[in-house]
Amino acid sequence: MTAHVEVMDLVAQMKAAEQAFVLATVVRTVSVTAAKAGAKAIIRPDGTIVAGWIGGGCARGAVLKAAREALADGEPRMVSVQPEDLLAELGVKPGEARGGIRFASNLCPSKGTMDIFVEPVLPHPSLLIFGASPVAMSLAAQARQLGYHVTLAVPAADLVAVPDADALVDGFAPGKLHQTRRFIVVSTQGRGDEAALRAAVTTDAEYRAFVGSRRKMAALREKLIAEGVDASAIDRVKAPAGLDLGAITPEEIAMSILAEITVERRRGQRAPNPVANS
């Protein structure tokens, strides 16, 4: 088995295990370089190269820096490691980016050039749904189509149909979840609202929402505060869940919730509208 095949086998294993990593690929070399075009390496979030090779210290620092940045924002990068005299001819400084390429200086005696594509591979975002209401079931099905890893937490006795979910938890204690971006929706709609909401506010997430009216949420808020739940944590729960699209059916309500989650998920990633800025 070649090193390339071994790297790609590990890529498949890490993706299946929902692990975050970077795949760095040498796409071009000029003159003498330690690694050649096609060389690949897998880099973990802590900077460890767990498989493959893309050269020695001449490129490692620049690639590891780009890997950290790529894992932080989810965007791929191109890194061009060149000797200083070539960078001067191009009129760029080490660390400067131009045309989507980040330039770095090669201080090794070889004086070669390497272009490395740095691609982040991130776990699927996680959607944790409490409840088995019609909205919850529709939300699970729609979210899976959009690439979310869906966990449905609900007492087994409340299930009336097999849910379209990646994981099913009996009750409102979700247990160990994937370490990835997490979104939570409570859609119990009268069956365990209080217990589900209590679990939701104590589970790490960047978005939490409750399917129900403001009046119902206010009543639950008072109960939970009386039980010792932190008021500020409850106040971070969006209620009612979803964008105001005039939704009526469970499917439409689920769609409005996913639209709101998408806004949160893509915040900071949307490119400026060239028409609006012209």
C-alpha cells in the first residue's frame, strides 16, 4: 500500500468518526523541494501531523499556521512557500496574501518553491432536538438533508413513528455528543417541556430555541428559575423558534427554524453582495 493510499484511508476513517482535521496537499513545486506535487499530510487541530509528509521545516510553519486558520473559519487556503528573492520579484512580503494565496518565505538552502492547498475537513454540525412532536420529526428529516448530524432526545413512550435521525436518545439526557458546532431545538409541545428545556440550557450550544409561544416560555422560565436554573441561560433561548415566515404547518415551522439556524451557522461566512456595494 502506498503512502498516498494510507493517507486517504485515514481521511475516510477520520471523516466517519466525525473528527476535525486538515488535509494539506502539495499541488506544485519548482526547483529542488523535499516534497513533490501530490504529497499529502493530515494535520490535527493541535498541529500534529498524523500521516503523510509535505516536507520539512521549510514549509511546515506556514502550513501549520494556515491549518489553524482553516479549522477556525472552515475556509480552504493556498500557501506558496518561495525563496525571498522570488517574493521580492513578485512584490510581496512573507505572510502577505494576494489573489487568494498566502505567501511564505523558504529559508532553506534548496531555495525551491512549493504551493500547498490546505483544506479543512470538519465534522457535520450537530442538531439536538428534544421531543417527538410533528415539528420535531419534520425538523429532523429536513436537517439531515442539509448535512446535519441529528440527535433526537425523547422518551421512547412518546415516539409514534421511527424518526429520521442519526442518533436516538431515550429521555432528555443527551449524554456524550459530537464535539462540533451544536444547535438545539426544544419541540416537546406539551410533553416534557420543563425537563427538556432544563436539559437544553445546560448543554453547550451556540443556538437554542423553543417551539412555543412567548407566554408559554415565560411561564416555563418562572418555574425553572424557582428550581434554581440560571435566568441568563434561559434568556438565551430563542422563543418562539424560527424566522417569522408566516409558517403554519409543522413542515413550514421546521423550515423556518432551519432558516434561522442557517443564518446563525453562516454568520461571518457570507461574502459581500457586489451589487449592493456598487
